[in-house]
Amino acid sequence: NAGVTQTPKFQVLKTGQSMTLQCAQDMNHEYMSWYRQDPGMGLRLIHYSVGAGITDQGEVPNGYNVSRSTTEDFPLRLLSAAPSQTSVYFCASSSPRHGQETQYFGPGTRLLVL
Amino acid sequence: SQQGEEDPQALSIQEGENATMNCSYKTSINNLQWYRQNSGRGLVHLILIRSNEREKHSGRLRVTLDTSKKSSSLLITASRAADTASYFCATAEYQGGKLIFGQGTELSVKP
């Protein structure tokens, strides 16, 4: 199993551009989440999903969209990038319904918005 | 707002010493988890303790939970240089609930 994969690993955007951060997992986990990590801070939850077709907002959802059309994929869309969105983005998955409440994290995407 | 507050923010010790990190949280929880992050990498799960548990062990790790004080501690015994990393606590208010992370403790273990 590849676990949780994220692409790209690094991206530079100009203010106002849009892009999609990809996240995929091959563990058949129903829960998936997106976090951002800024220097000196922990992870802050952006959006999460408890299953295909179901998404909800986390602590810092503004400026981001998500959708969950399949169990495997959970893309994060930046609608109009801003310098404040410069961060490292992590995707994670888990399976609480099957007793697996721990989260498995991807390697992260480093985003720089100029 | 973040649920967990971790203390200390940074800790530097010598190899072989014990490292203790503390986490405080604000609301009632179902479980508390500890994660480790090596520089530039994703987080890796270390241990989960449920609200009805007081202590849990895993190898050189010992976690305690005091729900009356809304606090937890992570003890790493006989630390190694390879333990150098950031350590985060995260809480879930109910089973399967979203995790809220603390700001982390940066541990440096000098050989």
C-alpha cells in the first residue's frame, strides 16, 4: 500500500491564481482531512470528509473548496491564491468506524504564494 | 482556535536523559493522541489514550491523562538522537470526531 499520497510536493503561485492540491489514499479509509501548518504552529484543520459525498468545514476553511466524489480522493482547491495561504498542506485519512482512529498523513505540499 | 496547548515549546536534552512534554486542552474529550513530526515530513502517530484511561505505555513512551485537570503528558525514556523531532498532541471530542492539534513541542536530543 502506498498509504496517503499528495501532489505536487512543491508549488509556487502568483496572487490570484487557482490550483488544486491532490490527495489520494489506498487504505479504504472513510475519513479524510486537510490541514495547514504554519511556522511555529500546529496543524489547523481546513476541511474534512467522513465519506464520499460528505464534506464539512474545519477551523480555517475560507479560501478553500473541497469535494469527495470517491473514497480514495480528496482534492483541495484554492480559488484565488493569496500570500496568506503560503503554508505546508497535509492530507490525512483514518477509519474510526473500524476502530482506526489514528490518522495517517501524507508527506505534504509546500505552497508559496507570491 | 486550537484545543491543545503544549509545554514546553522547545526542549533540549542529552542522549540517555528522559524527555517530558505536557499538553493541556479545553473541552471534554473522547481520546487524546500524540504524533511525531520529523523536520519537513508528515506526522506519524505514536499513541492514543482514551478518556477512561489514565496511563498507557508503548516501548519507551509513557502517556498519562488527567481528565480532571484536562492535561496529558508524554514521557520518552532513555532518549536517542533519533528522537529529535516535533511532538504534537491532538484531541477528539467524540469517537471519530475531528482532531484538533496543539502547537507542538520541539525536542532536540544531543548525542
